[in-house]
Amino acid sequence: MTDVTPPEALTMLGGIATRARLDEMCERSAIESALADGEIVRVTRSLYRLPDVDRALRLAAELRGRLGALSAAQAHGWEIATAPSKPWVMIARGSRATTTTRAHVFWGEAEDHDDGLVTSRRRTAVDCARRLPFRDALCVLDSALRHGLDHETLVADAHAVRGKGAAAARRVAALATAEAANPFESMLRALAVEAGLEVRAQVEIEVPDADSPGGTRTLRPDVVDRERRLVLEADSWQFHAGKEEFQTDCWRYTALVVEGWTVLRFTWWQVMHHPEWVVACLRAVALRGAA
């Protein structure tokens, strides 16, 4: 158990999480208190999220628009790296709706779908791909694929984009994968791409099995550049605080190093709050490999 508050835990988990995951990170009394104070919201019996979506929906209705881009991703239950500073609202072209500084307002074609005040999943993914910074967009698209969006459809929709943001949409759609476990891993992979590394998520690596002489065990590190034999780990101490987890992490690290892999470990705080330092570290490794 840690001293992380429920809102902090949900922020680290992408804005939405199961009760079981919250129980791992927070005291039960703190969860109930946060619920009572409206700091977190119960979506279903076992699913919780931050309250951003409720406020955003009210504003979208007031503006006669729909939640779009990052706010729509939240409404669809996709994990995101960073909550928006203010809601994203799409207003249909030709509408008489007025804009406001209280929201990120953008204009788009009207849709026929059943999501009411939220843009469709396909539209949301494409809008995030073309409008968000690369790092945030990759986190959203990875989440969208984890939640059932088809990758071929996503790539096709991105290639159909014309005008501003088209190239960005195609790039991030091509790199998106459902293999990334959470926005923390997605963000680390995005930073690695920016640093010039050729990385993939959750690549299988065979190492000798310490419990079975002559046998092997398959590891799936968070982010891997196979050509450089480089492993990047998104290191969440909140989820690995027990003795058994600590033993496993130490064995995993040593096994990879013995097999000739360079292993770099980054915390959530470093990746989310000091990304330029992370990029600088990764660029140094990339340049060393090129030399």
C-alpha cells in the first residue's frame, strides 16, 4: 500500500481504472472519501474515473457541440497520458454555436452516430492523431486499439485525412499498437521514437531460466530496440512493492544484462514530468549505438 491519493492514482493509470487496481494503490477509506467529495467518479460497480468527463459534457451541451479529441477519448473510457486543461469540443461546420475560451473548440463535419454528445470512436481517434502532440496522440491511439478499435481501420482513416495534421495522423496511426499496457509505456515509447530509436512494445526476448538448467524463459520488456539490444522499462514502484515482485525484477534485470542487453529504467514521474531529460538520455544511447 502507498500514500498515493485516489485522484493521483487515477491520473497515473490514465484517468480510469478498476476498483481492484485502486485498492492496490490507495487505502479503502481514502477511496470512499474521494467518492463522497466528488474527486473521483464510479462509472460501474468496479470501474472508476476522474470527474473531467461530466464537466466537459455539460459544457459541450451548452455550446451545442460534441465532446471531441482528448475529451472524447476520456468519455470512451480510453486511458490518456495527461488530462486536458479544458474540454475539447467539436462544433459542426455551419452551426450557429458560439466559441468560448473555456474549451478547446474545433470545427468538423457533422456525424451520424449513436454516441450523443461524443464524437464516434473512429472520429475521436483520427482527431487525436491530427490535433494532439505526437506523444499524447500515441498514448490515445494505443488505448483506442486496446479497447477494440481495429488497427487497419485506424490507418485507413488516418490516410483519408486531408489538410493540416494529415501527415501527423498517418505517422502516429502507423506506430500505434495495442501491445502497450498503459499510457506510461506509450509515452516512454513515444519519447524513444523522438530520440531516434527503432522501438516496439512488449517484444519477446528469450533468456536462460534460472529455475530450469538448460531451459529458457520468455520476457516481454515494455519497450525494445532489438537492433541496439536496448530495453526500456517503465518502472512503477507502486505496482511492484512486494518482496516477490522485487526478486523478480532483480532477476529480470540481471538476466537481460547477462545476455548482452542494455537496460534503462524510467519512473512515471520522470517520463511524465521530465520528458526532455528522458529524450536526452535516449538520444545519447542512440548516438552511442550509431558510433
